[in-house]
Amino acid sequence: MAFEPTPDEPLRPETLAVSAGRPEQLGQPLNHPIVVASNFLSGAGPEYSRGDGTDTVQAFEAAIGALEGGRAISFSSGMAGISAIFDNLPVGARIVVPDDSYQGVSAVVADGESRMGWKVLRLPTNDTQRWLDVIGSVDLAWLESPSNPLLDVCDVPAICEAAAQAGVVCAVDNTFATPLNQRPLEHGATFSVHSATKFIGGHSDLLSGVVVVADGADEAYDAINHRRTFGGATPGALETFLALRGLRTMPIRLEKSQANAQVLARRLQGHRAVTSVRYPGLPEHPASDLVKRTLGGPGAMVSFETVGNAISADVRMTRLQLISPATSLGGVESTIERRAKLAGQEHLPPTLLRMSVGCEHLEDLWNDLDRALGGIVD
Ligand SMILES: Cc1ncc(COP(=O)(O)O)c(C=O)c1O
């Protein structure tokens, strides 16, 4: 039988990550199995999995919904979920987005700007007053905190509360924070969005996304569900099983990765080949007061710039033996990427390396970084 928390002592997020969305009938497997089905015997329950999902999909959604405090709809990738939100915007919609949003979001917004006549305002992530000044005049406020890749932090509670008061739809990309460090729906956001490909999945072996909708926002829920069903972005059973399995260990993975990231960021600050470090856990972070107030933890992403130019930064990366050069993030294994090499990211500092800190031993990670950063190419 499912364990019923008492209202005065709700289960903590670490416990929900492990326990929510499990089968409840005696005799069922402890974990929902991988239900591979498109079609069901008609008449009771699901009919066709593009619209109805499967047991596996519903279990994942129940777990994420419990963690974020809303109703989750899962997707075949983070971008599929994000696109479902933007696809609901009308011609001429007014949108405010951070000037450092994930490049996939920037691409969707730029497309809507040119094809749909959206009026887009791009604001610095941590300039709260400017967000508050415009919030009442937009159709959608899109937040991302901490941001990818500059790790800026915004005042999620203040902006979401202002949006809710003004009746404005507010969506937060919560991928970097995870629901363990930030729960935007508690502050009035309509949507909390994840690329579950990252920290939730945690093993770089799947694509998955999820949009969690605030309780009571029934129209918004129906609209997103409609997009998934008729856009056909329903996730597959294997990926969803893996995403849910990953979620079960997210609290311990994140704890370890964050602890590693905190020490590495501090040591990188003192490294002779490093010119600047961006990490929400450092007191020197430009929005460290917001970090303390809005985030439960600083996360496992560290971005830093190195002495020299793009070529020397690339050479340094080739010397890494443990940390893998790879674009994605949030896995148990540490990865690193020079972001400005990506198309559309040329505006970033040329030597900026974005590292996703994994669960390896801290000293092995540090030795790898120290060896690769120092040496002849200074
Ligand atoms: C912050 C953020 N949001 C959304 C996405 C998109 O997710 P996906 O690659 O699962 O479509 C990414 C991918 O890197 C991301 O970093």
C-alpha cells in the first residue's frame, strides 16, 4: 500500500524522488515495468499510448508531479516540452525571455519572432526590477535559473509571484536547478519545465522532457496535453523507464556532484590558467544574494574562462583524460564543452568552458583539470 504522508509532515523531496509513482497493489512489481504498447484492449483505461501514455509514462509523471507540486506531462525530449508551451502562443504574442536562455529556446523564440510576429523582450536574467516592470504587459514570461551556460540566477519567487498576480503565464526552465533546489510552482509559476535528459535521467543514455503544470491551471494543462497528443511528442517506454530509474538516485547524485562542484569552483578560482569562474555557490557570484534566497543548492554546473584564446582553450581540453568533451550535462560522469564553438553561441566568451560536474572522486577530477589547464599553453 502507498505510504500516506500526514498533512502536517509532508514527505521531503529526497523521499519523494525515491518513493513517488510506485505501484500500489500488492503483488505488483516494486517498479513499474517497461510497458511497450501503442494499443490497448478498449473499454477500461488507456486506449492508445500517443494520447494516454502507458503505465510507465504515468508513473514517471506521478513522481515528477509529486516533486514539483503539480501535474506533469512528459515528452520525448526537453525541447518537445518547451515547444509545446511556445506553440500555444498566438500571432503577435508578447514574450519576455532572459538574454542568456538555452540556445534551443532562443531558436524557438527567434523563429516565432520572424514567422508569428511575436514581440520579444530579452532582459538580463538577474535584473529583477526590469522583469517586474514589464511582467504585467506580456503573454508569457520565460525564466531559466541558473541559466545555461553563464549560470546567472534570477529572482524566481518574486517574478513568478508578480506574474501570478497579474494573471500572466510564467514558465521556468528548472533543468539546472532540479526540483531539489527550486520548485517554481510554489511561487505561482504556471509551468516548471525540465530537460529530463540531464540531471533527472542522470546517465546520458536517454532523451526525455517534462512540463509540470500548476494545480488548478486546467486550461494550461489541457493545452499542453493537446500539443503532446497531436504533436505526437509522447515519450517511449524505455526512455521513460530509464528517466524514472534515474530520478530515484537524483538526490544522492546531485549531493555528490554539487559537493564536487563547490570545491572545484573554489580551486579553479585560484588556478593560474583560469581568469574567471562562474558558479552560484561562490560568494563572488554576481547574484549571490539571490542564490541564497532562491536556490536550495548551487548545482553541479561550473563555467570558467581560461588564459589565452579559443585555440589554447581547445588544446587544454584535448589534454583531459577523465573529463569527457561532450555537449550534454547532468550525468554521473563529468563532461566539459567550450560553448562558443557552437553555432549561434559565438557571442559567448571564446574561452568559456562549461563543465558538468559528475560523481567521480573529487581529487581525480581536480588532478585531471589541473594537468590539462596548466603546462605549455598558457
Ligand atoms: C537548460 C536546458 N533546457 C532545455 C534543454 C533541451 O533539452 P533536450 O536536449 O532534452 O531537448 C537543454 C539541453 O541542453 C538545456 O540545457
